Amino acid sequence: MSELTLLDYTVIGGVLLAILGLGLAMSRKASKNIESYFLGGRTIPWYMLGIMGMSGWFDLTGTMIITSFLYLMGPSGLFIEFRGGAALPLAFMLAYTGKWHRRSGCMTPAEWMTYRFGTGRSAELLRFISALIGIVVTIGMMAYLVRGATLFMGIVFPFNPVILTLIVLGIASVYTVCAGFYGVVFTDLLQSLIIFAGCIALSIIAWTHFPSTESFAQIAHSVVGNSEWMSSSPKWQVTLPEPYKAYEAMMVIAAFYLVRNVLGGMASGAESRFFAARNSREASMQCLVQGLTISFRWPLMISFAILGVLLVAKAVPSQEKTQAAAALIRSAAPEVSTGGWHEYTSRLAHHPKDAPPELTRQLESILGPEWPEIVSMVSPAGGVNPEVILPCAIMYWLTPGVRGLIIVSLMVALMGTLSGVVNGASALFVRDIYQNFLRPQSQQRELISVSHLSSAIIVLVGFSVGLAATSINDLWSWLMMGLTAGSLGPGILRLYWWRTNAFGMAAGLLAGGVAALAQRYFDPHMNEGLQFVMMTSISLVVAVIGSLLTKPTPDAIVGRFYESTKPFGIWGPFWKNLPELTRKAWRKEHRNDLLSATIALVWQICLFMIPMQLLTRNWEGLAFTIPLWTIASIGLYFSWWKNLPPASETPAVFPMTPSPEALEAASSAQ
């Protein structure tokens, strides 16, 4: 296996030190007060918040798993990634859910629950459960990121991948803890420039190595068994190896994931960057920047897939030989678990002289003299593990310096995601649990100190859970189709149904969360579709029943929420009370919002597909996709851009001071 050079280490070390220094430099500005710490004082421009959103969604682990699908399926793998990797909820955030949440004036998603449902025992219970579930989801996301990071580090560096991952987590945690939201935003800006440079460099490399279209199609067919690898349109049926056969019915799976993401998009928008926007106009505008910048991810990933196909075709013997090699390794090291498999094979690759002589001799007899180049790709089942194609392609194809740039760009993508999710989870604990329940009279300095401690604990717990995981695809599937699906029903009801109350929301969230955790413990291999249907149904049914069996939220509280947020949905009693001119204006806004969300979905999918079609020389596909994207862009201009809220629109101020009538109604109802 190729080893990193001094130039590579210089590039990697220099970038990491620069990011750490920038984050620490922002610490004084972030420490003014808790709003500055968690939301940057709501003074950060929309385009920087958009770049922050891109960096937060451009994670290393997700890039590895999406690359694995593109390696197996070609550009049409985008449709399988409707489950989350294609970031489809962004269309709804751009159209309306981002501005809806910014209009609240809140700081956290759990605090928003008080804005929506008022105060009282059930509302406080809801706020606590919302914060708790948000922290659990963050720990699950941390575990997913850690699992991918250890795979990546083990193949790229000749050192212990667990320790290296912990070091990267430490760097990201230090500037997140010290500089809060300011540190996250400004380091994300630097990280994004590095990521863009890496994307462009790798795209050029893949372009130069790509043979003719006909030749590559034959190579891809021989490597992954997919005769339609070059196609960018979804197929009814594709051929995939184990354990990916569940995705072979591509059209059905893509349609199912599309429905899941439409529902998820309708419930989206409760993110720190929307609460941090200067106004509701900028809360929407940042999504345009995020969509444009995150599109750089797709040429990067298809480039890795192209290089991965060429690598396997050139370096890997037949599957029978890789199966024999896997059996040999299991026999020589029976103590190695599935979760520790790639850590062990990476050690073999980086330090072949330290391995048992008989094992190395037999591996060489099976895989040939280049066995250290191959053994890292061998899965426990004996085939090539698509999840490690990305780091293996880096080490095989890239030259010193360029290799360091690509590696550090992916490392900073990991750090950007880590810093964003840790900052959000820390805000939930400090604002919604510690300050709201444990120490209401706590001062600013104490709150910031508690945020430091809570961030460190969240990182360590997520790290520990991640080390026990066996597959990043498995973890991602559970996060998308199980854990977050368990909050989907209540998440939709809170925005679109006036009768939802705090008790129903709390019951639905708790039931969905407990069901998802129980499923993970008792039946971790449950089908993704069944996971999603079960968790969503449980949370939705319990939320509806809980709401109908208890008293509704007082009209004064719901009315204030409705008039300031301006949502559409089932709001009959409050819609009737609006003046006719107001209803006319709202109808126009709602019509434009729904139209914009639909157009934005098409715009976004085309935007992601275009660079992949370009890099695979799919001129016929480009001739269809570019005009469709152009039409969608024009449609967005008229339905969305021209109808953005004015910058002068004043969001609500939270916490709001309710009227005496509202206080009396809330007290009697709850």
C-alpha cells in the first residue's frame, strides 16, 4: 500500500492547525452571552450560514457510503440516496420551513415547543423530551461519523485509527467548545474552501483517467456486475451483491425514499442556522447557497467511484481469491470481530512485516505480491467492501501533495459536521434541560461552562457507541428509517394541525423514540421499509390519540403562533378569524411555497446529476438534464425569489410575554 509522504503530512498538519487557530481566535467574541455562543448573536450573513449548512451536511462518513452506492450502480445511485444523502429536505427548508422557524425568535428546537404550545406541565415535559431525543439523535449521528472515520483513518494512515479519530474529534471539539457558533461558522468557511479545492482536483484526476465510454462500461460490468452502470436514469431492477440486495428494486426503493424525504422535509427547519438568521428572508436565502455548494459533493463522489472501479479492475483478483483470503484471515485471527475487521486488515496492509510470516506467505500466494494493496478492500464476507473504496482509491491513484489535500478536505468535512451537531446538542442540554429545569437562575458564565462540559460528554459517548458499530450503511439506515422516523409524525403535526397539543407531542415523541431504540436492541436487522412504517406510524398514532384525549392548547397561544408563523394546513378555527385581505395574502404565499418546494426538488436533483453525467461523458443524459434544470431555475425565480419575505419582516421575540388572558387560559388547561 502507498504510504503518505512528508508533503502529505505537511499539508494535513498545516490545514488542521489553521482551523484550530481560527476557531480559538473566535472564542472571545463567542463568550459575550449565551445567544452569542449558540447563535452568533444573530448577526451572521445568510451566505455564511448557507456555507455552514453545506459543511454540516458534507460529512466524511456519508461521502464514503454514497460513494459505495455510486461504485456499485453508477450515477443512478443518486436515486437510492433519496433516503438522506441527496439532501431532499433542503427543498422544503428553502421554500418555507426555514422561514417558519425563524419567525419564532427561538434559540433551540425544544424552546420552539414552548413557543408553539405555551407553558404548563405538559409543555415542559414536551420540551424536556424534545431536548432528550435531540441529544440521543446527535449521539447516534456521532456514532455513525466515528464508524466511518475509523475506517477511513485505518486505510489512510499507518497508525491506530481509533486514536487518530479521537484526535480529530478533539480538534473539532476544542474550537466548538471555545468558540461556539462563531467558531463553527468561520471555521466552516475555511473548511469549505479546502473542500472545494479537493473536489475540483479529484474531478480533474478522474476525468484524465476515464477511458472511452464503451470501455469503461465494460470494465464496470466486469467489476460490479452492473451492465447499466453508465446510465443515470432509475431502473426497475438492478443487480447488487450482498448485503445490498435489499436495494435491487431501484424504482420502488427510490419512490419510497422520496415519500420519506417529502414527509421529513415538511417537518424540517428546526436547525440552529435558521434560528440564527437575521430575519426570515435570510433564513430562506441561505438554503440556495447550501444547495449550490453541496452540489460539489457529487462530482467528488462519482470521481471516487470511477477511480474505485478502475482500481478493483486493475488490482483485485477474482472474487474466489478474495473469499479465500478472507477465510484465511478469519482462521489466522479468530478473535477479530466484524467491527474490528478493517482495523486488522489495515494493520496488515501498513505493517506486513509485523504480521505472522505464515499468514503473509499465504496471502501472497492467494492475492499475489501486491497483496498489501488489496487486503484492505477485502470484506469479512470475502468480496470487495464498497464502503472502503474511497480511501483505497486515494492511496492508490493520487500523487503526494494532492493526496494530502484530498485527505485533509475529507477530514475537515468530518470536523464541520461534528462541530455543527455537537453545538446543536449542547444548546439543547444547556438551554432546555440545565437552564430550564435544573438551574433557572444560572448566569451566563456558568451556562457557557456547562456547555463546554456537555459538549465533551456528548463527543465521548458518541465515540464509544461508534466503536461498537459494524457497518456505516447499517447505522445510517437506522438513523434515517428508525430513530428520526420515530419523531416524524409529531414533527409534521406540530406545523400543520391546530389541535396538536403538548401532551400528544410528548407522547408521540417518546413512543417513537422508545420503539426505535427497542427495535435496534431486539431486531437490529429489521427491513428499512418496515422500520420506517412502524416508527412513523407509532409516533403519529400516539400523538393524535394523546392530543384528542387531552385538552387543546389555549387559543391565545395557538393564535399567536399561527399569526406570527403563517403556516398552511388544518387551521380552520384560526383561519376563519383572519381578515379577508390577510387570508388573500396568505393564500398567495402558501401557493408559492408549495410550488417552490416542488420545483426545488427537481432543481436540486438535476443539479446533483449534471456533474456526474459530465464526468461519465453521458452527453445524452446531459442534453435532457441541463434544459430541465434551466427551466426549474426560471420557475424558482418567479415562484420563490420574487416572493421572498421582506427583510423588514420582524420575527417574534422569544420568550414572549403572554397576555393575562393567555396565562389564565394556559393555567386552567394545563
